[in-house]
Amino acid sequence: MPKTVGFVGFSESGKTTLATRVAAELTRRGFRVAALKDAHHGFDMDKPGKDSWRYREAGASQVIVRSDRRWAMLVETPEQPSVEELLARFSDVDVILVEGFKNEGAFPKIEVRRRACEANPRLSLMHDDVVAVASDFEEPDERVPRLDINDPAAVADFVVSL
């Protein structure tokens, strides 16, 4: 079972920057890393006129596209899948880094905060699954450890320790 750790926070907090830097550090250490990203609005991976798009337009509910170096599966669903359903799709990985899903998933999460966004509510005070805060400033009365947002190696150490 892969170790699963979330990175949560509000918009512009630095979640993607920190999570990708931690992914690079874990990969450098030999871990096989996967990522799951929550998109709050629609997204598309293929383009009008391309073959995968044409299959989807024709009614295919699942399309796999393969090249010599990667593959992707596009799945049309009537409902948004749960984070658990998405996590179950990963295989052959040691660590799954999850970005977003602050109100979903039974896995430990690291709250990401920047001084520029300190007016946002502190998720660590509202969610029991937040096990650390990665930030660029000190906050009083924190109930969980504080990690330096600018030290991805230390954050990676914390992830490995969970």
C-alpha cells in the first residue's frame, strides 16, 4: 500500500510548488512517486479534431492514448469520483502526493500557508487530518509541527516519516 500524503491550502498558497519540489526530492531518493491533483473546474487533455477527442465525441466513455513513452486514460463519468476511487487506480508506486481534497480522504495532510495569504482560515485548526503546516512564517499556538515551505528536503523527510 503506497504512503499517501495530501497538500492542502487555499489558492495561491504554494501547494503545487511545494508538492512538485517534494516529488522531485523523493524521486531523487529512489521513491516511485505518483500525484493526484484536484481541479476545481473542468479541464481537458485532448484537443478538438484529435483522434482521442473524436472518440469521445462519438460516445466512447473511456479512451486510452498510448505513445512510446507514456499513456493516458480519459474517462467520462456521470458523477465526480471520490478521492478513494482515484487513489485505487494507482499502481507500482511508493508514495502518492495528493494536492487539494481538503475536505476528502482519510490520509494525513500538510497545510501549505504563505504570509501573503495569512488572512485565510487555518485548516490545521479545523481538520484533524492536518498533521503539519508548511509555511514561510511562524504562527502562535500551532497544534501541529511547522515545516519550512522553502525546504522541500525537510518536508520530504517528514513525508517519509509518516
